[in-house]
Amino acid sequence: HRFKNDYVYGLPEINKEQIKDAKKIANPGCYATACILGVFPLLSEELSAISFDCKSGYSGGGKRKNYEFEDNVIPYSLANHYQRLELAHFIKTPFSFTPHVVNAFRGLMATIHVFGKLEDINDKYQKFYCEKEFVKIIPDIPTFRHAQNTPYCYIGGFSQGDGHGIVVSVIDNLLKGAASQAVQNMNIRFG
């Protein structure tokens, strides 16, 4: 339902006004949430390419598969992950998206590489998210532990130089990537 005409895409930091009057709200996927929030303030820049290198805890569905988790990182659905379509809806710049499952129960990290003409990326994030209560811009590089068991998206790790920028976006895949985001959407919808 995420992109059917009669549904509002329930990413509150971007579609809050549409959610307020929506009859139907489609909750975004966990990878899409971390990636879109992680890159959105830069989408007005002159970008030539974006790379999303993502790691998720196995509670996102990977544990059902017969993966060898012990001391391992497992890339999967490299060309056809269904949340790639969500990214393509918002991101018109050419991008790559690589999901991985790691041996952790919960958490999701998107390490985002952006290429193009970039200026003051940290400042752009501070300004864009200054009034968004469930996104925290931090001076450090966020890890799973920042976001685990919280409804927040933590964004940090800003680095830039020579037309290349790096941003790290971290969420709890079961909360901001699913349940607490649904509650956030309900709270907006019902005032």
C-alpha cells in the first residue's frame, strides 16, 4: 500500500501535513526509513550518485532464513529488495542499495555515501531536522546502541571532501522502522 494513490506514505518527517488528514496511511519500511531520513536534506543538492550500505539486525526477517549468523555479515536481495522501490520513489539520483543482516537482534544502520557538489552538509541536517522530534542529529558516529529500544532516528558521522560526503543514519528497525512510527502516524492523524 506504500504507493497506492489513496494512501499517504507515513514518513512523518516528510509528510506530516498529509498524514493529518489521511484516511489511509502506509507505514514505511525500516530500510527505507533510515535511508530516506539519512539523505533527504541533501536531495536538493547537485548529486551524481548515492550509495546506501545497510546493516540490519535479524529481527527484520533475516532470522527466518537459514543464514549462518555466528561471526558473520550476510548481504541479501542485492538486486531486488522490495524497499528499493520506496527509495526510488523519493530519490531520482542514481543510487545503489545493499542490505545486510548482522548477528544482532535489533537495529539498522545506513552508511550513506553521496557524490556531487556538496556544501556544509552538517549545517543542512541541523536546519532541516531542528523541529523534527524523532530525529536526533549527533556529533558522533551513531551505532545500533544509540537507537536500540528508542523511537528515534540518529544521524551523524558527517564527513565531506572532494565531492564525496558520508552520513550515518541509525534506527531501531522494530520501533522507528515499524511499530513506534505507526504510533507516531496515529498520533499525528488524531491530533
